[in-house]
Amino acid sequence: QQSGRKYNLFLKRRLRIDKRHQSKDSIFFRDGVRRIDFVLSYVDDLNKEWEKKLERRKEFESNLQKAGLELETEDKKESEDGKIFFVKIHAPWEVLITYAEVLNIKVPIKENDIPSMVENPLDCVLSPLRLPEKVMHPEPDYFTAPFSKDKQELYLINDESTFFSPSMRNRIVNYILTRCPYGTEEGKKKFGIKRLLNNGTYTAAYPLHDCQYWKKANDPNCDSERYTLYMEWARFLRFYKEQPLDLIRKYYGEKIGIYFAWLGFYTEMLFLAAVVGLICFLYGLFTMDENMSSKEICDPAIGGEIIMCPLCDKECEYWRLNTTCESSQYSHLFDNVATLFFAIFMGIWVTLFLEFWKRRQARLKYEWDLVDFEEEQQQLQLRPEYEAKCTQKKRNPITQEMEPYMPLTSQAVRFCVSGATVLFWVSLIIASMIAVIVYRLAVYAAFASLMENTQTLQPISGLLTPQLATSVTASCLNFVIIMILNFFYERIAIWITDMEIPRTHMEYENRLTMKMFLFQFVNYYSSCFYVAFFKGKFVGYPGAYTYMFNRWRNEECDPAGCLIELTTQLTIVMAGKQIWGNIQEAIVPWICNWWGRRKARNNPENLYSRWEQDHDLQTFGALGLFYEYLEMVIQFGFITLFVASFPLAPLLALMNNILEIRVDSWKLTTQYRRPVAAKAHSIGVWQEILNGMAILSVVTNAFIVAFTSDMIPRLVYYYAYSENKDSPMSGYINNSLSVFLISDFPARNEPKENPENFVICRYRDYRYPPDHERKYLHTMQFWHILAAKLAFIIIMEHVVFIVKFFVAWMIPDVPADVKAKIKREKYLTQKILHEYELEKLKERLCQGDKRATEKEFIATEGRMELSRAM
């Protein structure tokens, strides 16, 4: 019986193939002429709401046809699984020109006659990085003007079917879909495809890709732009090539185009930071053997004879300073003179990056016809959720129409709940960080008792000291907690933003952006801030240690400094986030689409249609770009806020971003449905966030150099306390360690054993010895060092800020040639439009049109003269 069913199914498929001559991989209606601009899908399930959904669909599709759209439905019997109906939508010429005028879409009126930029002398050198001209510039450069139905003969309309690009067409159809009514329920007028998707009336709504990504379309009328993007952009082997931004913009729209333009520019600028960071790292590597501090620590006659006080109570033992020999040597890689240079360099680099991006953005705005662009109406329109939940109405003072609004009391309550929720989750992050600190304090004693050799107090295996073991395990634990909290908060942030009921789409996105950024800022950076600015700063001294919750003794820094631990923390969190992010972005969509892609390759085109192939792909979603920006902005924080501790951070970011561009392009081109095209003239609120982080980075790096690294204490010793003119840094280690009399230990702190009967031990601080009248109080050297640190912070901040503001002032936001081109284009387009109006007026005068008066003619000519003068 089962084999009989399979045979019948085979016969049905065979009949369908024979019956349909046109390939279902086509992006046209059955007539092969009308282009499919959008597809709606639904499952006709016979549940309790079946009749209601059927009525909504009928009403909605009827209203779409009244709006001028043409529909063609594919029966569920024609689909692969026999369950899904597909409604194909085509926008005819009259609909396109009507809504092109409504949406203020700019179209070509004349080919650009402005000479191109002077050729770059490096073009020959950079030619291996270039893409073919047809890929980089798929369309000629035109002067453009907003479309007007009354002036159609003014525009360069060669073919009505191709005049509007597919991305423009799907944007127009989406505009109609989001406003089309489908009935009245509970006394309220209901409209929009979003509501129909939310209530299950339709299962999906999406524009079509123009072909399969791995081969060109069979139809010669199809441009196969998806295939071109895949071959020239979305493959990792093309990582060294430039991005075809014009083609990305043409296929996906300006909003996605501007993201990839920003990501590409950020990656280009990272190359400079990565090279300088690598040079600073190599300087530390080559001067490692010349570092007097690590030499003294490693010297058996100096570091081997210095007995250090225990690093925890009771369980820890006395230890010799030379046990930290390797860690002190490697600490010099990141704590040297180049650290200061690199911190100042990155403060200036971030300014150059932001200023040059503004110039690049201005150039793109001109080239992509976004100069006069104001936020798209679709972004400013009321959200359907806002209209549904706000029952009260008031008159809009601008439109003079009644609009729904939310009372101030309701807004206040919602904001209070939202604020309390955000505060709770931020507190949860801080609590988790404190838990990790407690873990550090609690396990250190365990690591110390396991690792320390009681008999000889000799160095343990290489770098594996109790400090490093504690730091690495705590960093890994912290990373796991970060990812878990991040997973939950993403959903919480969306929930509380929905609860606030923002009025417009833009307001919704901005609120969600600020919540997500605030949370991730605290989540990712709190542990780094702890290591950089708190660890080892409030430990007290032997006999009077500071305790957390009066139980756990605060951590001390390694004698070589805390900077190596900050570097470890930063490396684990930053590298772990980047690896996990790429796995999540690349592997998860691939697994989800594996089955669909297998069907696409194994079934005949006649059975597995273009709309079914796209239906089986993942949805990019309205917040798709939001997560991409957030990931990159968090990375930007790592390479700016803490870069003084890890000069290789820009190099790690550069390698990640080279991969990120290709992963993002690959998943967008192969794993996701085609997003609806949308306009954007900038990266939006992210620009302000980047500016804020750039200013904060100057402060954090100044504090890291002053308080986390050992540079200032070494400089103070070099200039004020050194007694050896031939080797000014000799004796620094002994000078930086204070003396403690072991008999002064209280019972709580004293180790259980003292097998060698040590009398004194040393600790990292500047305090008077036990035989001094000011026993264990801070010495003058401590206050000199503190004053030097504060002076350094003030001087560094002022120097970097002055240079930053001077650089920002020197670099104009809009390049001079772009300003000239904008003025030239405005002048020419006005001239063309006015000449057109003048010709029309002359025709009316010749035809004896009484309305075309002589005064009107004079006024038109006068307007042209004024335009020329301007």
C-alpha cells in the first residue's frame, strides 16, 4: 500500500512537470511577463479560527487588488509539501508611478556630466584588490529628481518593466501591504500585513531573490544579481577584494548598504591600528631581556632571596619572589614605554576613524541620492501596536487629524516598570561579577596550596602560578555567565520595549538600542573594569588586610603588576565572544536551511519553485541589522576602552572583521530571505554611541596607564629615587616592596607553618618598616607616586582631547568635491525642471490655453533666472 502511494505521488509530480512548460524557478507570473514583486504564504488549516482567517484574507486580497496590485495564487497542491498556498503579487506601472511620487523616490533625468575624480597613482598597486567595473558600478551615474506622474517624459524611461529596480518595487509593494485594510474587528479598523502575520492569517511575506545563489537564472530577462554577489562578495576566498557597495545597495537597499560600507571602512581603519599595535608588541618582545625589573625578580641572588608575605590567610605559605619570574617577563610585553605611546595613538586614531567616516558617509549620501533624504515615512508612521493599544485620541496639530495617543500617567507607569526592570538586570550583572570576584578569592587559596612547593619554594611549572590559574578560570567562568545573561536579557529588552509601546518604528528601535547597549556595556566590560581599576587597589597590608563581606581577603596584584591579568581577561572575553558570534551567525542558519537547500538541489525546478525555495530560508527580520551593529560596537569598545593593556586587540579585531564581512554577506545572500529594501542615510544612533565611547576611551586608557601599569612608579623611581647613575632602574624591585615583621601577624592572617623560621616578609606597597616611628604608614614616595599618577591623567587627557578636537576641526565632515557636486547637481536638476516647465507653458500658450497667462510665463522665466543666480 505504501509503495502504491509513492507511485501515485510520482505520477502526480510527473504530470505537473509535463503540464507546466515554464520553469517554476522563474520570478515571473505564469505569463512570463509580469514580475513577482512580493509573495505571501499561508496554510489553510481547519482550526477554530479558520473562517475568520479566510475572511481576513479575502478582504485583504480584495483591497490589494483595489489598490491596483495584481495577484496570482498557487494552490497548495502545487507546493512541495502539499500544505502551503502562495499568493504572488505584481505591481503594474500605474501603481509604481503613483507610489514612487508618494515615497519621493528619485529617478534618473540626465547622465552625470561632472568629471570623475583624478585617478589614484596607487591604482596599479591596488588593482589585485579591485572588482570588475560592471560589478562595482552596475548602473551609470545619473542626475536624479523626485518622480512626478505629470512629468514622465522628463525622466529617462527606456523600458517601463526595468525602470524601477526590483528593490524599489518591493519597497513600494511593502508600503502598500503595511497600509492595506482587511476589515473591522471590535469596532476598530484593522490594517497591515504585520498584524496578519502576527495573528497567523499569513505565515510569511517576502520579496524574492532573483535566482539561486550558485548559478545564474535561465531567464535572460533576469539580472542574476544574487549570483554575482555570491561569486564576487560572499565567498571567503574573496576576503582581500573590495566590496561592491553599489550592487549591495541596488539589491538590498540603502540601509543594508550603509551597514556594509561602515563595516568595511571600520575594517580598513583597523589595519592601521593593528600595524601600530603589532609594532608596540614587538618592541616589548625585543626589549624583554633588557627589562631590569624582571631581571631582578628572576635573579636568584635578588628575587630568590626576597621572601614574600602569604597571598591568603592560614593556607598560603611564604614564597620567594622569583616564583613569578616568567609572568614578570611576559608582563613586560604589555607594560612598557610603547604602552603610553599606543594609548595616545588610539585616542587620536578613534577621532580620525569617526571624522573620516563622516566624510565617507557624506560621499555615499551624494552617490546614493540621499542628500535631501529625511527619515522614511515608514519609519515615522505610527506602529500598529501603538494604534491597537491606545484607545484615546487627540488632534495632531500638524495634520489636524485625530490620532491615538497614550495618557501621560500610563506612560509614566510603563517607564517606571521598564526602568526598574533594566535596573534589576544591571544589578544582576553586578551581582554575578561580585560572585566571580568571590570565586577568585575563594579558589586562590586552593590553587596556592596545590601549587606551592613547601620544601624549596622554587618556581612552579613555567607561567602556571596561582594568580594566573585563578585569573584564567575566573575569566572563562565570567565569559560563560556573560553569554547566559546576554541570552535572557535580549528577550527581556524586547519585552519591556514592547510594553512601553513606542509611538513610531524609529522610536522603538532607538529605545531598544539604548537598553541593549547599556546592558551589554555593563555585561561585557564590568569584569575588565574590576581588574583594571579595583583589583589590588584596596588590599590593605599584612596585619590589616581589607576583607569583602568581612570574610574573603581582597586580591593582590602580581609583583609584576595587574596589567597581565587585564590582558588575560580581555583576550578571553573578546576572543571568546568573536568565536562564539561567528559560530552562531554561520553554523545555526546553515543547519536550519540544510534540509531546504538539499531539496533545492535534488528536486526538479518544475517542482521546487523560486517562492518555495525562498520560503524555506531564514527570516532576516526588522532587528537583523541591529544585532550586527551591536556586535561591532561592543568590539569597538574592547579595542578602545582597554587597548592600553593589550596592543594586539586591534589585530584580533581586524582578523575577526575580515571574516565577519564575508560571514555576514554569505548568510545574507545564501541563508536568508531577501530583506525588504529600506532607506537610511547614516548609521543612526550608533554614531552617537561611538562618539561617547571614543571620549570615554581617553579617560579609561589614561587611568590604565596611571593605576594599572607600573609605568608611573618606575618613572618616579628613575627620576627621584634611583641611586645608581650607571643603571638607574636597578634596585627598583626592592624599593617597591615594603617590609613586614612576621611576629606582628594577627592570628587570623598568620600561616599555619613557617618551616624556615622567616622573621620578615615583603609585600607590594610603599610603607614605613616596622622599626620606624611611623610604622606601616605610607611613605612620602607613595604620595609622590599618587601625585604623579593624577598629574599624568590630567596631562594625558588634555593633550589627547586637544589633539582630538583639533583634528576634528581640521577635517570637514563633507569633502569639498562632494559639496561642489551637490551644488552642481541641484543647479542642473532645477534648470532641467524649469526648462521643462517653460516648454510646457509655451505649448499651452501656442494652443491658446487661457489659463497659461503671460504673467505665468514671465514668473517661470524669472524663477529660472533666480535659479541660475543662486
